[in-house]
Amino acid sequence: MDWGNVTAEDLIDALREVDWSSPPRPLAEFFSRFTVPRSSSKWNSRLKCNLYYYRTNYFLLIVSVLILGFLRRPLAIVAALLTALSIAFLNDSFAGTFSEKVTRTVRQFSPHLAAKMRPPLTPVIRGRPSAKRAIYICGRPRWVFVLVFSSASFFLWFVSAGLLTVLWALAIGLLATILHASFRTPNLKARLNTFREEFRAVWRNYSEL
């Protein structure tokens, strides 16, 4: 795999497969040796290589800038949490797990109320359960929770006037990431990491034969 020919879609797919629990690179390494790329192809290859190698550092950088932006708008923190929760409800696994945990907690205090929070029975078509079953959260259709949390988050974004602040913070974080990845000269570790990913790509293609 030639990193100079890697597309943005390939990079996004690779970032989805990496282990984000790995610790960030040391700051002494992160802030050392900056040079101007000599050509657009060198810049393109350097940018993609650094984005993959320093992915955890860039993630922490963007989160830190966002936190500073949130500190100016406390209500924006709640709005962001509600927005993230409404998006998470669109995932079937998360919605089911969330519903089970809430129902289990409510059952400890009110078994009668927990019984009402059970999802309706799956319809049976020709003796078999329907494959297209709707997702329910606490006995209610999922879209109800998505609509309620989305509306609440939109109201809090509007009241706190924090959306513009968060967008500016996100833009600053992304700009700092692009600038660093553009001028940070890849060291030996980054190049070895690139060679390792190239070997994995070759091995993956070989195993699929």
C-alpha cells in the first residue's frame, strides 16, 4: 500500500479499525522537527501518515479545545450530551442495552411500572417471528426518544448560544491538527508504522486469495 495513493476514504476505514485505547505519543516527540513539505505529493503522503500515527494525540487535542469551548457555555455540555445520546439511540444494540438497563433498574423500585416498560410482542407471520421488528425503548418506539432528546438538545443549543462557540472550537482543533500533520516530519517510528500497515495490507490481500 502506497501512502501517497491512499484516499481519504481508505484513511477513514483504517482509523475505524485501529486500537484507540493505545496511549498517545510523547509530547517531546509530538512537538519536534517541523519542516515544510517540498511538493504536494510529499505533503499528501506526510499528512496521511501523521494523521494515522498521531491519531490519539490529535483526538486528545480536539477534545481539549472542545472542553475549553464548553467551559464558556455550561449548558452546551448538556446539549452535547443529549445530542450524542439521541444519535446513539439510532444504534440498535445501544438502544436495546439502554432499555434493558433502565427497565432492570426500575424493576427494583416498581415491578408494576417495569412491566409496562416491556416492548410489545414480536408479530408472527406464517408461524415465524417477523424479521422487521421495530426497536422499542422502555416500551415506547425508539423515534419518540430520538425526537424528545433531539428537541431538548436543540432548545439547549439555542438557549446557551453555544453552538457557534463549539463550532469555532472544533474548527480551531481541526486546523491545529492539519497544520501539525502537514509540517511534522515523520520520524523513523512513523515510517516503521507505515511499513507495518503496508505489510498488513499485503497480507490481508494475500489471505483473501
